[in-house]
Amino acid sequence: MDQKQIEDIVRSVMASMGQPQSQPQAPAASTPACHAACASEAVVESCALDLGSAEAKAWIGVQHPHRAEVLTELKRSTAARVCTGRAGPRPRTQALLRFLADHSRSKDTVLKEVPEAWVKAQGLLEVRSEISDKNLYLTRPDMGRRLSPEAIDALKAQCVMDPDVQVVVSDGLSTDAITANYEEILPPLLAA
């Protein structure tokens, strides 16, 4: 669904409620698009941005900043959650929703398993620790540091003994990090 379809739906709902249809205002030329879309005075914490988008990450929630360019540079220079603004003692709605979306994405990646097909496609030997599932790993990380007896037997049978270097790819708490970065890291490392 694109922005025009959403605007059409909003117009039809507003018309059915008997409220006048207002045309969206163009943002001021000196204001960045993401700042104008989410932090303008006319918008009351209702932002149509995708919370995972680059625009949402660049969103500046400080209302009426004295030097907006300083905040823009600060946002660009760090991955930390800065310049989100506040509404009294609480974070602004946009900042809170983005935090909750990021938290949800993090929980999903922690509980996700590395796809078996991906492991086979990379030609990796898969072994497991004494942990039977991710929930146990989260509550008993000490067991995640020890290989299972089956894993020890598999390593003895299939790996070179006493190598100078042994590379281990472990999912730990980020399955997505492995699948996203494997091709950029391991093949060049092994080629060196």
C-alpha cells in the first residue's frame, strides 16, 4: 500500500464522519523531510513512517531546536538513541514505538534458529552445545559454553586435529548477524 492509497482511505473515512477534508501541507523547505513529517507542530505524534526505515531512524523529536543542524549531525554520528525529545517524564510516542519495534525485532532474532539449508549450502559442520533450545540458552548460558558429547564425537571424526587456526561460526544470540555477514567475513579470511 502506497502513501496515495493511505491518503485516499483517510479522506473517505473523514468524509463519512462528516469532517472537512484537509489537504496535506508541504513541509518547509529548510526542514528535513523526516523532521517535517514527524515533528511539525501540526502533527500530533501521528507519523506515517515505517518504524524500521532510514527516515524513522533519522527522525529528530526535539521540538523547536535552537540549532537543528547540530541535532542532525549528532544523529548522523552515532547509533545511539539521541534527539528523540520528551513529553514530560516519558519518551515521545514515535521514539517509544521505534524502541518497541527494535526490541521486538531483537527478540525475534534471538529466538530464531539458523536455517539448516543455509548451513548445508555453506558447507559447514553443524554441532550443538549442551543446550537443547534457545530458551534454555537464555536461562543457562553456562551450558551453551560446553559442547554436547555428540558434537565432540563429530568434531573428532570430521575435523583436522591440532590445526594452527580453527574458525568457529556460532549463532549465539544473533542468527541474522551470521546469515548477513558470513559471505563478507569467512571466505576472505580463509583465502588469506
